[in-house]
Amino acid sequence: MEFVATCLFGLERLVGEDIDALGYKRTGTIDGRVTFNAPDEISAECIARCNIFFRYAERLYIKLGEFKAFTFEDLYQGTKSLPWESFIGKNDMFPVKGHSIKSKLFSVPDCQKIVKKAVVDKLSAIYKIKQFPESGIKYQIEFFILDDKVMLMIDTSGDSLHKRGYRKYGNIAPLRETLAAAMVNLSRPRENVILVDPLCGSGTILIEAALLITNTAPGLNRAFISEEFPYVPHSVWEKVRTQARAAVIPANTKIYGYDIDRTSIETARRNASDAGVSSIILFEVRDIKDFRSPVEGARGTVITNPPYGERMGDLQSARSLLTLMGKVFSVQIPSWQLYIISSDEELERHFGRRSDKVRKLYNGMIKCGLYQYFKNKKK
């Protein structure tokens, strides 16, 4: 069986590495999508394992098929030819949504209607009925049309995988959990190197760091739409969750989070508690101007998401904060590694240091750079 894992632009390599680690074979990668295969006999377990263990993907889909379509008739016939009856029963719901990019069939509402009609006609012929109550299990059908090539899929995740279940409380400018996890991964956390977010907000980066460091599966404590699929028995979900719990390891890195706002710190503590990692993260109310290494002489890494104009509506204040950060870090932690995400293309000028590397990423729909400082620059 073939699957599709979707992700934020820039995270495809990390999603591919997750797929490799789970033992499945990648078959292709385009912007925001990685396709892979799993043997049919373990495909049900694959659905459970990927949803529970994926750290960087946004959704997991079953790929029903792919074909070229230049006309609505092409779309209808291609859709109708696929084995929808292998999943959708005569009482089940099967809503349709999708996207079309750089294709002749550009009207999404019209494509939705054609795909729906084709699936209805196919299932009508199979089940010998003309009307479907659509009162049973929900199978969300999605189409993706790019350069006139149609991909048809069934969603197995439900809520996006970045919704781990722990962030019931948040600030007005959240960082998506999958992106936070990617930032931590790229920082290469190591033993005896402390990790700090001096502008931690609701704690997302540090919570994701704790989950990664302890090898805790991100989806361990949430539900998925495919738990209702007869194709994936409850016993499979129980087996995979048991395996995930057994895979958790003790933390070997100290984690610290600071913020000037007391409410944010209280929120971060609640979120960390809900994620089951409150014992390994120390949160404290502290202004960035008072930042110091929490352990004198220790090696450390800063990973942070400072407010920027597009998020908070005040570019001047955001840039003043960057300038203050640069001055404080150069004095207090000159040899630490720094990972700073921002949409401000002039970050380096205001921060006062040129980065060693900038990685292009997206925080939702906002194009950002992950500015990476591996060592201090000599003046």
C-alpha cells in the first residue's frame, strides 16, 4: 500500500528520515509531500505507527491512485476507476476537499463535485444502491492536482499531526509543534549540553525538545480519525501505543525556559505538565536583559522564536529586542550555539552577527529563516 506524508515546506528531509526509521520505503518527494510504501500485510500497523510516531509530518494519507486529467471527464473516469469500496462502506461518510495548482482543472469546487460524483457512482454500482445515508464512519477524501496530475487520498490523521494534544493553552503567536521539533532536531541536542529558550512563550520549543530527547512519540496521547476504520483494529492501536511507551528513555539534557511574561510561564508549565515532561523543564520569569547561563561554565544551545513584526504587529519593537539579544548573548554566552527563527530578513543586521547558516522554513504560511550560529565570529 502506498502512503503520503504531508509537511511544512522545508521539513521533507526530516519526514523522510522518520519514514526510514520506521522501516518503510520512500518512493518520492515533492514540496511538502513524501510518498512511501508499506507491504499490504502490515499496512494497518503502518497507519497506527506513522500517526503515533511521526514527529515532523502534518498528516498521513492512504494514496488511492494518481493519473493525468486535463478535462472533467478525465477526472471523473480516473476517480471512478479507483478501489473506493476497499475502504468506504455503504453507510459511511465520504466528504471531498482538495487543492489545484498550475493545472487546467483549477476550480476546486467543480473538482470536488466531480470527484464526489465519481465515488458515488462507483460505490452505487458496487453496493447496488442509489442513495447513501453517510451516517457511518467518516472517510475524508482529498485530491491534490499539480501540473495536471491528480493524486487521490484518504486522510488517516483527522486533526493535523502538529496537534499533539498538550497545547490547550497558548499565546497569540504560536509556533507549530512540528516546526519546533524540527528546530530542535537541527540543533543536534547532545548529552551534557543544556538547552535554553529565553523567550519561551507557551513552551512549545522546550516541550518538543523534551519529547525528542526522551524519545517520546508525539502522537502517544491523542486520537486519530483512522481509529474508527475497521481496516485498523483497536488491537493494533493498543499494540503500537504499548511499544511507544516502552521506547521512552530518561532525559540526559537539562532544559530551561524563560519569559518576561508571568502568564506565559504559567501557561508553559501547564502545557509541559499535559505533555508529561514537566519534571525535566525548569520555567522561570526572567527578562532577556537579565539572561545568564543557568549553569556557570556549561556548554549550551539557545533555540528561540522571538516575536517579529508579522506575528506581533510591531516591527520596531521586535528589532530592538533582536539588538538586545545580540548584545546579551555576546557577553553572557559567547561560545554557545544559537538557533533563531524569524521572518525578518534583516535579522543579522539587528542582531549584530552574521549567521553561519540560514535554513528556509515556514511557520504556517509565513516564510522564515532559521538563523544558525555554530560559533562566535571574531571581530
